[in-house]
Amino acid sequence: MILELDCGNSFIKWRVIPSAGGAPVTEGVAAQVAELVCDLISRCTGRISRCRLVSVRSDIETKAIVGVLSEALKVDVAEVRPAERVASVVNGYRDHRRLGLDRWLALVAAHELCGGACLVIDLGTAITVDFVASDGKHLGGYIAPGMALLRNQLLAHARRIQYNAAGAELALTDISPGKSTAEAVERGCLIMVRSYVASQISNAGGQLGGSFAAYVTGGDAVLVADLPSVTCVPDLVFRGLAIACP
């Protein structure tokens, strides 16, 4: 079996898939690598023969994660490295090493999926937007605050804005004008996120021409999955990881 890991800024997303490919055997999200190892021991009955990893964390943090996994699982860990080209996709950054590896893998996978021009939107801690032309050339993109960052900035800088997680969840049941602070903040942030994504879908028409696929992924993808012409692909980064580290 193969262990795949996406080490983001906040959490480590992981899954175990059969060596021959197919649906995940088990999967989860961990705050720390020690928690991940414990989850694997308790939930995975078969032997993990290979491991591949993408990380946006510092070199020191990533090295520590790799060390723990190598020791605990007795396997080599293949890490994604910056590249000017993977498969049919050409990195569009002036310095290809500066493009976030999770973004890179997502757009590689997206172009592989559709075989043509595509818009890739990842809604996580930050919202990243990338444009890939039909020939695989990455045209660049944008980075903006995600839902959690928008909310947390208001909570941090406006002292009278206070509410709990339960209040936040209830506030998102619709987007009518809020009649409490929680509703006003949560719905305001949600409208900002949805409006931003909708504007980028519109923008893609000018960047990519009339025909393109629009993919959304990331932890908050559900917030925009109902927008017209959008396809939600939760495992887009993992798909790219398999292409970069076959």
C-alpha cells in the first residue's frame, strides 16, 4: 500500500491507497506527525510499502516529518521538489522554486484531468487561483485570504466582535442579512469568498478563452461547489502527487 501526505500550513492530510491504485483504504487529518502515526497503527492493517509527500512547511519541519515516518514505517519517503515542468505542465513563475508545491500539484492534476485549459482554485487557509493554458503553460495566478483568515482578522482587530464556533456554524445556514454579530461576520466573509471565486471564473474567460474547465479543491471547497460550471475535486493535490512521484 502507498501512504500519501499533504502537509499544509495547519494540518497534515493523509490517505492510504492500494499499490495498484483505486479508492483510499483509509484517510484522515492530523495536527502532528505523531498523531498521524498513531492513526495509521490503529486503522491500517496492511503493510505500507511506499510513501510520497508534498509539504509547504519549512525545510526543518518537513525533514522532521520525513524522519518520523521513515523510522516508524521503515520506508523511504519520496518528496515532491520544485520543477520547471511535470508531465505536460510548464511552471509559469519567474523563479519556479517559489511556486507553492501544493498549488503546483493541483494544477498539474487539473490539466491531466481535462487535457486542456483550466482554472484551479484551492480554498484552504489561503485561496489560491491558477490559470493553465490548453498547451499546459501555467499563466500565473492569485493568492487571497481564505474564510478562516478573513474571520480571524475581524475577531483579532475588532474587540467587540466575539462569538463561538457553534455560533459560526449556525450563522452559515443562509446568507440573508445577519441579525447577530456571528451571522453578520460569517455571512459577510462567505459572500466575499463566493464573490471572489465567481470573479475569477469570469476572469478566466479572458485569460484562457471561451472553453476551460474550472476545478475547486481544499477544505472550504464546499462553500463554492454550487457555483455554475465548477467541478469539485477534493483529492486534486493527491492526484498531482501521484503524477510527480509515480
